Amino acid sequence: MHISFDLTLTRKKKLLAGVLLVLLALLGGWYYYWTKTPTYSLKLIQESVQQHDIEKFKKHVDLDSLSSRLVDDIVGDAVTGEKNAFAAGILQLVKPAVVGIIKEKVIYYVENGDKQKSEPPADGKKTAEKASVQIDNTVDQKLKFSNLEYKKVAFTEKDGKTATVGIELFDKELQQSFTLQLKMRELADGTWQLMDIANFKDFLKEREKAKYAYYTAPPTAPAPLEVSDTQYNEGICTLAYPTVSNPARPEAAEKINSLIQDRINHAIEQGTKLAQSKQYGSAPYSVMLKYKIQVNDGKLLSIVFDHYTYSGGAHGIPSRQGMVFDAVTGNLMNWNDLYPNLNEARTKNLNQAVIDQSKAQGKVIFTPFKGLKEDKIPAFYVNENYKPVVIFQPYEIAPYSSGILEYELPDSVYKL
């Protein structure tokens, strides 16, 4: 019995070993197959960046093709229209240099990580460098990489020697997923090279639409920030401003309060200088500030500040400014964080809306109305209807007697 048991055990060991060998062979074949897939090559690209391996990176990324398409997709929308025909022509002239600078920046990043390159651009490259910086800012503004989180490979579609890999990215701010379609080509050794982002332009537009939808509608469950009124009454200054608190996100509240305080400090500094200056006339000099909360829903905090300064003469100078915050992050938001960029067509629509509303409401403005220049971001705030309201100060587009002028913009102005 004992011998029989040993023999049985030996047979079992041999059987287990055989199974393991078969499994290892299968796994080896699977691993070999895996190393020849587009997805594995994407992993190699990731490793090349982490390991600062520029040769591996260059092997698996066609920088020339990607950089060229990036310039076309990012700048193409910004230089459409008759007025930009000249700009588009200039772009084509400097495009090779711009592409070269973008490649240099990518290579430097792969080799060195986040370290800043201190070497200034050569004189002959300054125009191209400026264009590349604008592209960098546009990409950062539109993509907001810090908000994107990799989720998974959504799909892989092979067609002979080319393949399209769908990468699902989750936008933490918008709470929505988007898919980038990466175009790849097979190399001689069976690995793959990234050569294009097939839907990059559509990807940008989808996120822009989602961003617009997110910020132009009230949340389903509003959670307003706590707001208390703060007063500063010293010297010639009479200032009122909000202080916010948010126990769930104290860092965001601290950032908002700090940015508001910067505005208050500026008013205090102005008042201090004015109080020390020689006074003309009998009326006392003064600096006043008051505010009104337009939106406070836990997603957006929109505040309007009315500022008034009297420094002698027939009348003082009023001004109005909006501050729109992302209540979740505490970031101060500009126009392009909320709405599409004011390209030629949208600027034309905005200017026409100002003319039409002025006529309808009997507002006196300078004629002919020169309007805003393209890409000039006006002062604005978001009102209780979740519409942008642009602000024009006295003398900006109208005589002093017209006061501060405001225009709620219809969707047609900034439609996508």
C-alpha cells in the first residue's frame, strides 16, 4: 500500500507538472501575443515617459505627425473667418517652426520630467515660440489635464497594419466620461506606434459642450456655501464684502476668500493713497465697495462688486466687476472656463446683441459702435438665470450719463 501511494503521488506530481508546463506555455504564448498588441505598445509609451527613455518614446510615438495635427486641430478653430485669413496664412508660414518647438518641449519633458527649461528661444524662433505657448495655453485651458482620469481601454479595432484604440477618460469636474481614439501603425517588429489622435477635435468640442451644459444649469441638489457679510470702515474706505465657509471643502473656501481679499486690499491701498493726497473741493474723498451674490449653489459662486471712488470734481467714478468661482475647487473662473472662446463669429454676435438690446432698452451708446475686438474677454458675471452678463464701465462704450451698462447674452451669442 505504501509503495502504491508513493507511485500515485509521483504520478500526481507529474500530472501537475505537466499541467503547469502547458499553462506556462499558454501564458508564454499569450504574453508574446500581448506584447504585439497596440495596447501593450501604449504601456511601453507610458514606461518610456516614466523612465525618461527617449529612444523608446520616439520609437512608439510619431512626434512629427502628432505635433502637426495638434497645431491644425487646436489653432484651426481659432483662426477661422475672414478677419483671420491673414493670421491663418502666417500660421502656415511658421507652422514648421511651431511643430519643431512643440517636439522640443515634448522631448525635453520625456527626458527631464517637470523641470523647466531655462534656455530662452533664439531670436529667429521667437514668433514660433509665442505661437507654441499660445497653443500650450489653449490645450491646457481646453483639456484641463488635472481633471482627467484614465479609466480603461474601451475598444481596439485592427485593420491590417493600422489600429484604433479607444481610451476612456473620466472628467472628475464634469462627472462624465469621454473617449480618445488613438490611431496606431504596426512596426516591423510587431509592436505599434502612435501616429494620430483621430477624434481630437471632436473630443475638444464634446468636452466644451459638456462643460457648457454643466455650468449653465442649476445642480439637481444645490448645496450653497455659507456666506457672511464682512465690513471694513476705516479712513475714507467703506467696504462690504463676503466671506465664505465650506466645512466639506475648507481649502476651496480659503482660496475664494483669499482672492476676494486681494480685491479688498487693492481698494484699501487705493483709499490710503487717496487719503494722503491733496484734496480739491469741499466734498470728502471716498472709496466704497458693496456686493451682491448672484449664484450660490455649491457648483458656482457668482458675485458682483460695485466700486465707487470720489477724488474731486463733478462726480465720482463707479465701476462694476464680476467674480465667478468654481465652488468645488475655489478657482476663479474666466470666460473660457465657462463658455466657448470668443472667435470672430461669436464676437460679431455679441456686438450685435449689445446694439439690439441698447435700442430695445433705450440705452445711449457711442455710434458707430466699434464693439469688442475678437478674443478680448469682457468683464462679466453669471446671473440667477445662469446666463452670462457682460459689463461695460462708464465711457467704455457710452457717455458717463449712461452709467454702467449690462447685457445678458442669449445662447445665440456663444452657441457651439
